[in-house]
Amino acid sequence: MAQCNKCGAPIIWIKTPKGKWLCLDEGLIAYKENPEGKDQLFNDRGESIRCDIVEREPGQFPTGMARRAHWATCPNAADFRKGGRSR
């Protein structure tokens, strides 16, 4: 398991279908597919999923489990962007 070199969070690296590396948070999140959804997660093949995140509770039936891009949760995400603060 890798760690973010800015915040220390556990992350995983996967390749997208276009061959680019994508850094994802370690934990899986339950979701319901929704093409108009406000959330974006990624499956283990690096494919983007437009969805709504759901709580895993009795009576809730998620479409599946996926991961969030680490840049969406890293407190130091701006450090990785072109023209961001220091690298």
C-alpha cells in the first residue's frame, strides 16, 4: 500500500483505460449509478462512474463499490496541480 507524499493517507495507483496513472483513496464507497449524479468515483479499471454516494444501511441497495480520486480528498491537492503552490 502506498501513501500520499503530501498528507500521508493510504492510496492506491491504477491505470485508466487511456493508460494514465490515477491515485485513488484506499477505501471503497457504496454508490448508485446516476448519469446526472453529483459524485464521481472510479472502479478498479480506472473508469469514471457518475453516481450518487449512498449510505450502506438496511433497505439501501447500492449499484456497487468504487473509490474516490485522492485529489478530491487530499488537504494538499493544490500542491500537485500545475501552477499550484510548492511541489
